[in-house]
Amino acid sequence: MIAFADSAKAKNLHFGDVIIDEACMFVHRNGQTLQFTRNERALLLAFTGNPRRLMTRSRLLDEIAQPGSDPSDRNIDFLVNRLRLKLGDNAKSPSFIATQYGEGYVWIATPSRTDPIDAFLIIGPTFELQSHPLRQQSLSLMGKLQEMIAAGIGAGHKVVVLERHLLAAYDKLRYFLQVSFHADAGRINCAATLREMPSKRIVKAFRLHLDSADDGSFANEASRVSEGVVSVLQQALKEASDGLGVPTDEPPEVRHRSASTLLSVSNPKWLASGEQLAKGREQDPLDADAAIQWGLHLFARLVLTSPFEGIDLAERDRTEGEIETTVLECLPEIEDKPLLMLGAAKLLYFINRGHLELAEEIVERALTRIQDFTAALPILGQLRFARGHFDEAVGFFNQGIRAAEPGSEFHRHMRVLKYIALLAAGQNAPSAAQATDMSNLGTDCPPEIALMIGWLAVQPDQALPNVSARAAAELGSHRATRAIEYLYFTSTRHVRSEEGRANIMRNMIAHLSRLYGQKVVPDFVLSSIGSLASA
């Protein structure tokens, strides 16, 4: 889910903020896409295929030579200057192409690391250590910092040391401890800055007092810096799991698991606490935590009602309007509370009032502040689901299924979300039900929900099982309409493609229309799925 480059671009050449496509046809720089000419491309392929090797002008002339052409050295110089311009390079202080006067040119750029770095904290230098005179002292210090910080923040938060300065590639990390060294007149000057990523905001800085002749000074300073870093990180982990009424006396990982349940399922807690939340809102209308919890209470009113009784459309519209107003008003106050941000994104997604892009942005920002993103998996999948990226959605739901305890509410919820996504993608309903084990929803699954899921699993040209068929026949026309509305509002309307919406609704509409006629389907549902409903 969190990578430095899309998998489709994994073979591109990354040099900091400059990305060159694999075939050297285009360069992406500062939000612009520039195309290379044939000769520019030929030179660039020669350069990138021979990094840090002298490319003479005669060799480069051979790369662009064509039958009947007579290029000169001046052509090469002209093309190199054009390449530098497109790459944002500077001939006097080059990052890509260095001039070897009287001989030719050298490609000096080192590719950035573009694959995900699996770590909570990276400790790295401000320079290349490979040939640095202080390499051994630097590695010794960073190794001590790694050991002490890892012990201080506990298991589950990986700390690694890198020898290369790759700050531009760390955009998806949570923290980066940057260490700088400078030797002057026998004295080592050293500083360490802890940055919160991807903003690169400095949250703590240290000056280290090191003596190259005293190994003890390295151990003492590593201990002092580690204590300071651990203190900052522990506080950040605590704050990242604050909110939604999660008990504050539990470890962060336990609090994240509790939040996963609160954010992913239609938790009855939100209904039961309605009166208490309303009083809290009256006492402190500016409390953002109480606001998001109130929004989740209103959400629970809509989804925990009986699917066969439903909610009046005007009441639904009013309630969703209140959710929208509540969430939008408190957004500025929750920027440092990732659990509340995930709750806000969930609510904005659910009401389906044109806030999909905003919900995506909120989730992305929330993810930069948490290490355990299990609580974000449902909304991450739903956002992809809405876009019609069903394979990606299923990938997130599968992660949630693997992370959940079998038989738990969270486990069942993730399976149902995956089931709906498979239906939307056009998978055969019985095979989708089998792939998600929909026949085994557990005894605590509401019977009405289990019935509806069962109707979705039977193709339109097949008869419902006896028990399921009797339940459908006993509904009556009004309750059948409510069931269709419930499926539409909770699981279908969010999909942007008409075909995806029709794939979800088709089976239930077919079975209930067979009993009660086409009039059982609300007009707004029919207009949403169009002629595809009967396809």
C-alpha cells in the first residue's frame, strides 16, 4: 500500500526529484514532463548505461551518427547542454553530467533508492560515507544510536542505519535521524537532527561532544541523544493513538487495535453513547474528538437500523448533512490526531457528497503519523473501491483479513468489504461468496444482514435456497424496497462506475423484483445503475 514509486514505474530511473523513464523518452522534473529528441535520447542512454565512466566526444559522436550525417564535436556540446537544461543540471556545479575538459563527459548521478524502506526510523548521514575519513567513527556512533533507540521504543518499530544520504527517497518514512560530521583541527564537530517525515520538519536537534581519542565520549553521547530521541518518539506514538475514547492507559499497539474495531465496523458503542456524546458536545462544542465521535454516532444510526425497516429518505438526508457539517467544521483541529483523521475520512466517504478527494488527502496525511496502519485498511480499500480500482481495494481488504483475529468483528467486516468489491468488479457471485466464506459469518452477525448477503450470492437465473426464499416472500413490498435502499446507501452509491454499481445491485433486485415487480426498486436506484440492472 505505502511505496516510493508506483509499481508501474518501478523500472524508471530516479535521481532525487528527477525521474527518467526506462526508455529515456521523457523526464519528469518539478511537475513537468519533457520529451527528449532522438539524439538526446541516444546520448542519455549512453550516459546512464555507463555511469562514472569517461565518455569521449568521439564515442558520443558514434552514438548519434546516422548514414550520410557528419556531426562534429560542437554537436555533442550542444546536445549535452540541452540535456543539462532538461535535467535541471548546472555545468559549473553538476549533479548529472560533469565535463572532463579536453576529453569528454562523465555521468556522475547516483540513482535514488525507490523501493520501500521498511523502517520506522532511519539513521543516516548528511554525506556519502564510503570514502569519508570519518566513516568508521560515524558508523560506530550510528550503530550505538540504532541499538539504544530500538531498545527504547520497543519491538514493532524497526530502526535501521544507512550509509548513504537518501533524504529525497524517504518520503514515506515516519522519522529520519540525520547525523552530520566535520573534522577541524583534530576536533570532531557532530550534530544530529530528528525529522518527522515526509514534511522533513525538525522536531529535535542535538550537538554532540565527541573526542576521537576517547571511545567513551561516543558511548556517552549516543546514550544522551538516544534518550532524547526515544522521549520524542514515545510521545508521538502516544499522541498518534489518542482519540475516539480509546483507553489511554494501554500500549500504543493495543490502542491501535481498539481503534481498528471502532473505525471499521458499525460498532453498537456509537449508538449506546449517543446521549453522553450529545451532552459532551453541548458542554464543549469545539472538542474535535467529541465531534468525530458524534459523527460516528450519527453514522451508526444510519447503518445499524434494520435493513428492512430503513430510514425515511428525508431523515437520512438530514442526518448525512449533519455529519458533513460536523466533520468539515472540525478538520483544522484534528491535523495532529491520525485516528480522528481516519474517522473523518470514513464519514466523508460514507455520506458520498463529493468529498472523495478530500477523504483521500486526509488518509494520506494520517498515514504519515502512524506506524501501524491496520486501522486505515478499511478506508484505504473503500477509497480504491470508489475509484473502481477493485484489485487494489481487494489487496487492502486482504491485508485486513490477515491482520484480524479470525471470528472477530473486524475480520468479518473486512471479508464483507472484499465480497462487495469482488461483486463490483464483475466476479461471479457464488465464487465471490466462496472466496470470502460468506456462508460462515458467525452467530453474532445480524440475521437480516446475513439474509441480504445470501441474496447477493445467488445469480438472477437461479432460485434462492428455501429458507432465504421464504424470508424474501415474507418481507412485503415496502420492506423489500427498504432492503434495496439499504444496500444502495451503505455499499453501492460510492462506486463511480455505473457498471460497478449495477454489479452489486443486480442479484438482489432480480430476486425481489420477481416477487414484487419492478416497482419495488426506487427510481433513484434505477437511474444510478441504468439499463445495466437487467444485463
